[in-house]
Amino acid sequence: MLSGPTPGPGVTLRRWMTSDLDAFADLNSDVNVMATIGPVMDRAESAALMQRIDRHFADHGFGLWCVDVSGEVIGFCGLMVPWFREGVEIGWRLRSAWWGHGYASEAARQVLAYSFSSTPDGLGFDEVISFTAATNERSQRVMKAIGMTHDAEGDFEHPGVPESSPLRPHVLYRITAGRYRSMT
């Protein structure tokens, strides 16, 4: 791992490598994974997303890390700056074969620890947000499992999703550094 969260038991977060593209494309082309996110991506779209992730790391010093379990790429988890609102968002996406085993929560906990740790070992953020389609109950369960609370007043219609899509209504969750520290 180059820079970022400290590895936990079973889950390593690391920067993406070119050799990860097959697994990344598999993740983004899985209809089960993308059902609450948006259209499936082909290999070229996944490669372009991987390049945007690299640029985000260059621009912000953080991004979406590869989630690696015993040498197998199972998805991503990390931080992004949303293009349409203030804040830093934590997010994750795992290959469907790996759902239900706690890997998203474990990876997200590592990212939160790094987010709220003081610099130079962490990012020193005061708050992290997360949002997802209102229909994405799996991600909402992860948000709750890592200590985030629903901010119903912050729920919104996602500007990047077509108005006619059932994925347009989004829910907003938040966690502050103080709340995170009180839980650890």
C-alpha cells in the first residue's frame, strides 16, 4: 500500500494497478452491483474510471482504494469530492460474490480511521458524508454499521441521474470526527 488507511484483518486497501483492470471491469459490468448505482460499464468505461480515480488521488491526496482480500481484488472503498455539493464522501462498491461478509464495513472503517486521524498520518477531516439511491438498502446498512446517521433534511434528487429514474432520489448520511472517536 502506497499511502492511505492502515490494513485491517483480511482487508487491504491499496492503490489501483493496471493489472487490476480485469477485476475492476468485472465489478462495473455486474448487473447486480450496478442495479442501484446506474448503467453497467464496459471495459473502456472502467478503464476511464480507473484513470479518473488516479487523477483524484493526484488532485486531492485521497481517492477510491482497491479492496484486496488475500490477493483478490473484490472492489473499492474510499473518499471522493462530489462534483455537485460540498463535503467529502465515503463510498464503496464490491463484486456481488463478496457481499454479505462484512468486507464493505471493514474497508469503510479503515477509511474513516484514516479520514479522522490527525495529519501527517491521516487526513484530519471534521466530517465525512455518504449518499446512495434511496433504494440501495445494502449501502444504507453499511452506513449505519460504521456509525453514520441519516440526515433526512439532506436527502436530495441526484443531479447526475435522469429525472425519470427510480435511482434519482438519494439519502444522505453523515459522521463527524467527534462521533467517530466516541465509538472507537
